[in-house]
Amino acid sequence: MVSTVKKQIIILHGSYGTPTGNWFPWLAKRIESYGHSVTLPLFPTPAGQSLISWKQAFRAQVRGLTPETILVGHSMGAGFALRLLEESEHPILGTFLAAGFVGAVGLPDYDKINASFFASPFDWQTIGKLAGRVHVYASDDDPYVPFEQTNEIARQLATPLTVIQGGAHLNEEAHFVTFPQLLKDMKPLLAL
């Protein structure tokens, strides 16, 4: 059964990423088959990457967050989703964060271009009020993001952490080109 209320799903890629990588096209195709809209904005990375440039790119490509929005963020896209929520004018439907982190990860090529996203503390209280239903995913063997970083997001948002065994960075490099668990967790919000 297809929902009569069209949802807006926004999938946010991470540093060095693109909207066509990882499991993003797979997820977008499935969500669209249910009659909902999907936006996959492209952010400048690594050249020109900053919180300001990503906010500018987001505003140019996305109509904004609505009460029918579901945010999906991978890696730095998860941290960016948290920053978007801090500025939202109202609660959204849901937030799905995969392999996210909230500070330096100890990799110079990433820490340098990600630094502006973490220049100020997160307003967890505001984020928690506006994020809707939250799901946070981590792998037990992520080579880039310390497990504690993703677990901190789940702790701050008072939601269980879903651990994917052997998923590495939950990306294409690890042959992670589908994400059935995330889609399953999202389906109740899509009224399926």
C-alpha cells in the first residue's frame, strides 16, 4: 500500500563522497517506488568542503526541511544532518544516521576538511526535539570512524545503536551497496 502523504527523503553523502555512491541509489529507487520524493544533494568535497559551503549547496538544491522530511546521513553526512536539525524551524519525521561521528577521527585527510562541522558543540537538546524518530547505525569494524563516536550520537539522542556486523564503513568500498535494515526501519514512517 502506498502512502497518500508524500514524504521528502533527503540522502546526505559524506566527505569524498557523491550522491551516486554507496547504497544511496538503491535506497532512493526503493523509496521512489513507494511514491515518495528523494533528493540527493551534491556537496563540494574534498575541495571547498566546509560547513558553510555545504549549507549553501543544500539551500540551492533542497526546498528545506518540512514536517514530512526524513533525513538520511552517511559518515560526514550524518554530522551535517545534525547541523541542519539545529536550525530547523519545526520537527521532522525521522533521522537515519549511518557511520556518523561528532569530532576528529584521527585521519588527517578527513579531519582537516571536516573541522568546521565540529567547531562548536552540538545542541543535542534541540536536535533531539526536532529529529523525529531516530535510528543510528554503526559497524563493528569501521576502519575510519571510531565506534565510540557513532555510539555517542545514539547516546545523546537516547536511541539504541544498531550494530552491523562486518559492515566496515557501511559504504561501497566494503561492498555495502544495499541497506535493507535501514529501509526496514524507515518503512513505518513511509506508512507502508
